[in-house]
Amino acid sequence: MIRFNLNKIKLIFLLLLSELSMAASFEADKRILDSNGNIIPHALVKLEGQKAMLVDELGKIPQGRMAEKVTVFAMGFESLQLSWEEWVSREEIILKEKSGNLQEVVVSATRTERSVEQLPIPVTVLTTEQIQETGGIRLSEILREQTVLQITSNHGSGLQMQGLDSDYILILLDGEPLIGRTAGTFDLDRISVSNIDRIEILRGPSSAIYGSEAMGGVINIITKSYQNQSDLNLGLRHRSFNSWNPYLEMGLGNRKWNTQLFLDHFQTDGFDLRSEVVGQTQNPYRASTAQLKVSGELSEKFKISLFGRAYQEVSDGILETGSAIGAQLLDLGNQRRDINFNPTLRFKPNADWTITLRGMSSWFGTLSETNFRSSGEAFDFQEFSQFFHRTELQTDYMANAKNLFTLGLGQVKETVDATRYDALNRFDAGYFFLQHLWDPVSKVNIVTGLRADFHSQFGNRLSPKISGQYQISEKLSWQASLGAGFKAPDFRQLLLNFNNAAAGYYVFGANLAADGIARLQEQGLVAQILINPETIGQLNAETSRAINTGFRWKPSSNTQIHINAYRNAIDNLIETAPIAQLVTGQIAFSYFNIRSVITQGVEMDVQVRLLENLTMSGGYAFLDARDLDVLDRIDNGEIFKRNAQNQTRRVTRADYGGLFNRSRHSGNFKVNYRENYSGIDLAFRAIYRGRFGFGDINGNLILDDDREYAPAWVSYNLTASKTFENGLFLELGGTNLLNTATPAQPNNPGRVLFIGMKIPILKLINR
Amino acid sequence: MKTIQKLIFTSLIAAFLISCDNAEDLGPLTPLEVTLVEDLAAPNDEIDRNTGEVIQARSFQYFSLELNELVEENENWDIAFKGTTIRVNSSKNVTAAVVSGVFEEITEVPASAKFNTDTANSFAIPTGSGNGWYNYNSATFTVTPIPGRVILVKTAADNYAKIEILSYYRGNPPVEQIDPRTTPSGYYTFQFVLQSNGTSKF
């Protein structure tokens, strides 16, 4: 019933509970409400000199004896003290929500429930309201409005966090990793948002818990659950580019069992930023998601949950191929599918021990066909299918109120079969992790963790992390964390076997490079080996060491400020390098650990509640991301540039703009206003992305020329929404209202207008 | 425009040489002329994208640095172009080296420069992105000469020349205006300085 952990609020709650009295009679008609007029379930009423009374989930308040003073508590709300007269006379007792998200419970940071306030690492929680106010339909549209995140466009909408790309950010759905990346990018457009309850954003390496991929950070998407209630909602959203998004949510719940079904369909005509080129920037596509979640109590001590999800996406388009014979039209057809199945069994023999057994299986596949329109003959055909299975056993032991230990053990099997790979390839891995949550004194929280990974392909890896928080005063706390992260070489880097005949090059994954070269040598095709053959195939994990430190400051009850500064030092970045020159003049490439980069910066969020119905917030992020090898070469005078007059000169450090696709400055400004008379919520957001390096133009492949930048831009977004008394929800709005679009941002279609509604069918019937 | 550039280069070299006031310098007394060659057409073979087979073979374009013109294969050519490949005339013992530096600042053949000729298995001027004279940008599909790469050639007549490739696209357009789908490629624009007195100084 109540999960034991070190959450301070819950401890208060527990202390109060221990002296709880279960009264049989109830206060008639009296209700404890939030500022929106919704009943707050599980609030506590403390009559002076008496035991605290628990309000049930339907909001029924037990009756108590008369007392001088009455205090009303609820998690996430400011407590309220009333005199007996006030208590008796009021029918509605409205509690103020605590401002900010410090009370939000986070599960992904420590794999146990902790509030933001208690976590010594930088973490942001997006609530249902914050998700709703963006009007977004796909996950990328929610995340792009966050200070700490950028959405980049490379093989889909990828995430960038603290200057690290999508490859280094782990995406979790209800705590389980999502697989399926194209060229390293996890396409956020695969995730529909209408059934998301909240999103946790963890910055800094989390490999100490999650292993590979969690080098830059973790995003955990938590879907809705209907605890002890039933619901049936139908929604429909329409937006520019003939996009439609109907969805259905169904929840069935009683005290022991609950089931959620979610169906979502999205289709769009896509958009085109370059009409002079044949084919659209984004092709039309249709995507459907079905998700089923069943959870329940088998007994007092056993809980089980089953999660299943299926996704299917189909897109088509045209393309023109240029050749001397003349331009030819090509028809493209692409499919993506994704299936997840995660059963979980939880055993809680007593208050101190929790044992969780999780299974996770995931299938991801893509199919892409390109045919000549004239002849119907195949131009290109690519298939990719990946399977990932993980079994994990997690044990949490609450030694006492100050110490919580977690031990995890896991096993992973992964296979991939693809056109560009030889045969079916299999990876096996095992791991364990240890974590200690320690509150030595009330003002200090310390989290230490260590994870060991054992991998069949690239060896073993240890990832430690330590983070701590000190509560300087009621209003101010300081956090710091040090951690190591890594990313294992992926299938592509190990196993690719690709020959681009047209452009004239070969690419071998590290495992195949030696054989590949030997084969080419046998055929007499190798003119010259360009590297020491002994180094071929020695591919190690990419590694990072990171420090994060910051403050959470609440100068007044209406204001909160979060600041975090970080530095990530990343080594062994994997890139292709030439390994041999062939007699034809072609080059064969393979993958090597060659680059080292630094990303460092400061992230800041300020939120002020000016009035009960008016909140303003601002965010700013500064990012400096540089390639250390490029800096060395600049210092050695080895990099040159040529101006428009074809004059050559050496590149200086001052010319160097760092890594491509990173904005040095970015930020946002948001205003949330509720018009009290009509009950309409207005959310205005201005999202700024500073100029960023788009691509090399002057031939030296580094960012050092003003022409290589895409201009800064601001997206002005506005959403108006209203929830009617009967639960009907309507929304109307637009993003990028000034219609700023550039080919440098192929994921930005320009202005998008939207309208949507959600009908709570069951609520309407039951009224 | 191009003529003006040529004048600027010549006068720059002149200014530089005049400033070299070494009595023992047996170098040239008159400034060497910078020659600009524009739009030397050397398109690559037509290749089938699927099979990699050559649909239509094209011949190399043979260029004599001494004559500053295209010549026949059986004549005294120094370098030959086709697609992004540049050959040297191994039958006439032409050798070449690729060095890094600012074209104007290279006043002498550096001792470290390794001169090679073409063999059956290798090219004196390496092919492939980043290896020789160009970078291929896979994001924009553009071939760009690597700034600061200078090709040194010992010609069929045993003279040294330095060459800087300026563009691979017709009309030597500003790089940001190149559209790899529409701008014709395989058109070399380059500048060179030939030292015809047999010394290694430019």
C-alpha cells in the first residue's frame, strides 16, 4: 500500500499515519479540492490533539471531535491551517499546489521512488499539464520546448542533451529501454504523447545504473495508469499539413487490478521546404500505436504487471536520381515496426525488502524499398531487424530510515539481421549494479552507484557514480555529482559490410575489417594498407567522465531557480577512418576510436508565480562543445581555410566554432495564464535556438566560417485550452506562429495550427 | 574578375620576392607568374549506381604544365584528370608530392616532401576524401578542395611546379552556391606556378 523509501514527504505522511484513527463516520458534503476544483484524494486532516485522519481516494473526510485548530495536508500541496469555525463553515477547502516540480516523484534516477527535492542530480519532470500545454502530438514536440534539450534532425528527430547527441541518450518507456536506432538516432517521432502521464529528464551520465547509452542522460516516459478508477476517453486532433490524430484511452480499475488500453493513429501529408527539389522534406506517413497495460495484486505480497506495445509506421514518397542518362524518378516506400513486451513481478515480503523481476523483449524492424518509376525495377532494398531481450532482478533493501541498498542483476541477448550485415549476429551481455542511498543527516543525501557490464563483443566495463546534496537552508540546496559513462560500439560499427559501388568505397565494421581486407587482398584489389593492420578490429567503448553541480533555490514560495553547470569529457569517440586504398583508387573504411570532445555549459531555469493564475518562466542554456583533436591541429597550423576570393590562410582558435549542430546559446520564455471568468488556460512560449553550425562549406570539414552557420531563430507558440465541468477538453493553438523555416532545420515545417478535443465518455455517461 | 585575381597573385609574389633580400639567393630575378586554369573539363566515368559497373568510360584529360594546355596521351603531359583522380605521367618520370601550407608561402620545395610517381597500385596524389587534394562532404554531397593542400610536381621537363586546386565545379562558383545535383562537376579550376629554371625555389 505504501512504498517505503527515503522520501521526506512520505516520512511525514508515515509519521502521521502511525497515529491515524479510522473513524467510521464521514463529514457530509465537505470536500478538499485543488485550485482547479478537483478532489484531492488521500489528503490528511489533523485536528489538534487528535490523531490524523486519512481522506479516502473518493475524497470522503472522516469525522473528528471538535478541536482548536485543524490542519489539512496533501502531498504536493501547501498545508493549510484553519480554526474550528472555519473548518465547520466551509464546504470547500482549497489547497494551493506547491509551486515548481520539486515534489514530483522520480523513478528513473535511482530506480526507487524519490522526489526531485531529494535527488542530488539535475533532473526535470514534465507533468501532464506541461505536456498538454505544448499541443504536441509526437514526443519531439514536447521535448523541444525544454531548456536543457534540443531536437536535431539526422535520420529522424533526435535528442541532444548537454551537447551530446541522440546516440548517447537512453530512452525509457515506463522504465524499460526502447530500442531501434538509425545511424545512432532514436527517432522521437515514433512516440505518441497522448497517453503520457509524465516525463523524467535526467542529465549527466547514468551508466552506473543503466549501462551503455546512458552516457549523456536518460529520458523516462511514464504512461498513464488508472489506479482504482475506470475511464474511457476519445480524442481527436487535427493540424496543419492535413494531419489527423484520433486516439482512445480506456482504463478499468478496482482496488486490486487495473487495465489500460491505448490506441493512437497519426497521419500527415508531410511538408516540403525545398519545392525546387523533387520529393518532400518530410514524406507523408501513417503511424499507429496500440498499448496494453495490466497490473494487479496477486496477493498481499505479490504484484504483477504486463506491458505490451506495438507500433507500425508506413511512409512513401518520391526521389529523383541524377545521372548522365537523365533524371529518373524513384518511388520510395518505408516501413518501421516496433513491438515491446515487458512483464514485471514484484515481491514485497515485508516493509524493508522489495524484489522485482523484470523481463523485457523488444523487436524493431525497418524495411525500405526504392524502385524506378519507369521500369519498376529495384533501385535499392534494405531490411533491418533487431531483437533485444533483457531479464533483470532488482532487490531493494531498506536497512533503516537512512540507508537504502539496491542490487540489480541482469542478462541481455541481442540479435540483428540486416541487408548490410552478414548473416544473423548475436550479442550477449550480463551486468550487475549496486546502489546506496544514504541520508547521513537530515540535510545531506548521498547516492553512490557502481555498475559492471560484461559484453561478448567488446569486453568489460565499470561505471561508477557518486552524487551528493547539501541542504544549505530551507530555501537553498546544493547538488554535485561525478560519474562515468560509456557507450558500447553498436552493430553497425562492429558488423557493417557495405560497398557503395557508385561513390566507390567500402565500409567494414571493426569485426569484419581484417577479413574484408584479406579478401580484397586475395582478389588483388588492395594497392596500399593505410594503417597498422594490428589495430584493425580493436574497437573499444566510447567513454565519458562528467561533473554536474548546481543549486536549487526557492527565494520565496512563488519563485524557484535551478542552476546546473556541467562538463563532459568524452574519449574514444568512434568514427570511420580509411584502412586501405584499392587499385581502383577506392578506399575501404572501418571504425576506430579516434576522437575526443569536451562539452561544457550552464543550464538555468527560473519560475515565478506572479499571481494565482499567472506564472512566468524563463530558461537559458550555454553550451561549449569542442573537438580536442581539431584544437591540436589548429595549434599545429595544420588546418587552413579559403575565403571567397580563394585566398588561403591558417585557421586560428578564434575561427573555430566547435562541434556542428550545437547552439552556443539557447533559451525560452513562457507565460501561463488562466482567465478566471471563462476558465480558459493560455500558454504562450517563445523558444529560442541560437545559431548553430550546419555543415562544412569551405572544405576543411570543421566549423570555422560564418557561411557554415544556420541562423538563430525563435519559435512563438501559443495554446489555449479549456476543460469543461463535465470533463470535456478543448484545445486550439499554433506553433512557430511567425512561420520561420529554413532548410537547415528539416524537422521544422514552419507554422503549424492545431485544434483538438478529448471527450470523457464514461464521465459523461455517469453524470 | 579572374584576370584581376591573376594580377593580384602575381603582384603578391612579386612583393614577397622583392622583400627577400638575400645576396646569396640564386633564385629567380623576375617574379614567377601564377597561372590560373579555369574549368578544365574532366568528368568521371558514368557508373551504374546499383552494380558499380562502368556504363560509359571516359578518358583522362592530359595536361602539360610547361605548355599550359591540354595535350594528347602520347605527348609530354605532366598530370591528367578524370573525376576526382589526378594521375602523373609515370612514363615520363613525372613525380608529385602533396604538402600542407599556404600556396603563396611555399617558396621552396620542402625537403620533407616525398615525391612519388604513379604505379600500378598507387597514385602519387592519393585519391579518396581527405587523403589527397579534396574532401567529400557526405552531408552535402560536395567535393571541396582541402584548403592548404598544395601539390608539388616535378614535370616531364624536370622542372618543379606547385599547384593549388580551387574548385571541382564548373564556373568555380562560391562554395555555398554549389548544388551537387545541378552544378556540373569534374571541372577543375586551379592555379599553378612553374619554375622553369630547374631550381626548387618558387
